[in-house]
Amino acid sequence: MLDILSDRTYRHLFLAQVVALLGTGLATVALGLLAFDLSGDGAALVLGTVFTIKMVAYVGIAPIAGAFADRVPRRALLVTLDLVRAGVALALPFVTEVWQIYVLIFLLQSASAAFTPTFQATIPDVLPEEARYTRALSLSRLAYDLENIVSPTLAALLLAVMSYNSLFLGTVLGFAASALLVVSVVLPSPRPSEPRGVYDRTTRGIRIYLATPRLRGLLALNLAAAAAGAMVLVNTVVLVRGSLGLSESALAWTMFAFGAGSMIAALVLPRVLDVLPDRPVMFGGATLMVATLVGLALTVLGAGLGWSILLTAWLLVGLGYSAVLTPSGRLLRRSAHAGCHCTLINQILWIQGDLGRDCTPNYNISTARTAGRH
């Protein structure tokens, strides 16, 4: 899997992804603590609103940005958006009101929504061979898992000697380092695509997605993963700091448990997927997440919540989460072809933590209805 890092361009892009995600992971921990300081037990509502703003930005801005991303130089656009994100992160330590969090997060996620389709559409141009691209999907999954393991660990260590607001500076450094790494390579030019109107360019991805049977099934699995991920991201700070009354460092270690489970699955899955089809692996992951969360709820109602119970539950949810999301890129690749800008597919893959792929100008809705039945 690591042999694809011999490609200098991909290696720099992968490292840019890693450092940006490490910084983002520090911000995730700090943002939860900031929300708890401002709202107490209402932090879950604040974080829920924050992630709603994130999704609104992706759904509203990413398709438009993706539709026009091939009209500007990729490297210049990526570097500019990285610097915008670094500037917004620099303002987060000075927040004193909840509404200020909402405004800054909208600006940050809007820049990310424009960054993502461009960045992800570059990867398959750098690694056009299917086997190498599949390895890139697993490495991408591992990069997102680093956010859930290394970032909370680093946050726990830093919180012992500094306030959580200082963690936002790590986010600034992550985005700045990402910009430097992108500058250091020459990126492939966007492939020419068939001229289309704005409406067609921005909605074609969702129309193909919904017209492809296998992708409609994938959407249901994505909803299961999104629900489990939301439970972890939104409620962990309330469970750890509020219900259990534990320290700020305990929050970071609890997030570490989720990331550890996800990384274990990501390391094992490439070999598992060489033997088993994608479908049973993904259904197994979704079943594990659902069973774990139901079991956690019953345990809390019966014996009460303990930190060891929560750590175990988050480890199992992480295993199931990665088992659903890692093979998703393979399904999307089979349902999309090279040539045009399939914005929604790139967007959804980024939300999952995978890589996007463009679709051909000749890929039409009627073809999609029969192409994805297997």
C-alpha cells in the first residue's frame, strides 16, 4: 500500500492531507471544549449546529465550486483556500459568543467545500491505475484516522501544559503546511470536459447518484455511518465532561478510542477486500455500529455509564465506521468514469474521508439505472 508514496506528487498531496487533518483534529477537540465552556450541557446543541452548518456549506457550495474548479489553476486555488482556512482558524481562539463560532465555522467550511472537489479530483489524475488508486483510498482512510488518533493524543499532552484555545494554533500551522506542500509540486491540468450549463454541471452528480442502484444502497449505508459519527462528534464532550465529570484530557483519549478502532479496520480492510466482496463487509460494519450503540444505550439505562464502557463502545463504533466508508470509494469508482466533473460524488467521498473521481461525458442517467445493479 505504501509503494504509491514513491510518486512524488502524490506523496506531497498525501502529506498535505495529513498535516491539515492533524490540525483539524486539534480544532475538533478544542471546539468541543469551547462549546462546553460557553454552553455547558448545551454544548451538544452547539456542536450539532456547527456540523449542520458544515453540511449546508458542502451541499450548497461544493457542487458549485466543483462545477467551476476546472476553470482556474488547481494549485493556485488550493493554496489560496488553505490560507483562507488558516486565517479563519487563527480567529477561533478569540471567540467569546456562540454566534461567533457559527460565523467562523461557516467561513471555514465554505473554504473547505471549495477546496475539496478540486483536491480530490486531482488524485485519480495523479494515480490513474485502478490498483494504485484503490491503495490511495485506503491511505486516505488512514489519514482521516490519524486525525482521530494522533490529534487527540497530541491534544491530551498539550492540554496538560496549556489552555485548549492554544490548540487552534495547531490548526493554523496544519493549513499553512498544507499550502506549502501543494506549492512544492506541479499538479495535472484539469481534463477538458464537455461544455454544459451551470444547472447541468451542478446537479448532474446527484441525478446520476440517485439513478444508480448500487449508489442508492450506498446512500443508506452512508446515513448509518453519518448517524454513528454524529453521535461520537456531538455527544462525546457532554458524556465525558458532563455525565462522567472527567478532565479535558479524558475527552481527547475518548476520541482516541474511536480513531483507534477506525484505523485498525483501515489497516486490515485492504487484505479483507481481496477475499470478500464489498457488500458483506460494509453491511457488517453498519450492523456493528448499530448493535454497539443500542448496547450502549441499554447498558446506560441499566448499570449506568462508565468511562471504560464508553471507550469500548467508541472503539467498536470506529471499527464499523471504517468498514463502511473505506470500500465506498471503490463502489463510486466503479459507478463513475474519467472525463467530466461528478461533483456530488467527490463531495460525498470527502465527507467520508475517501477520494473522489470524475465521470465521463457519455455517462447518462438511463445508463446509470442499469449499470449499478450488481
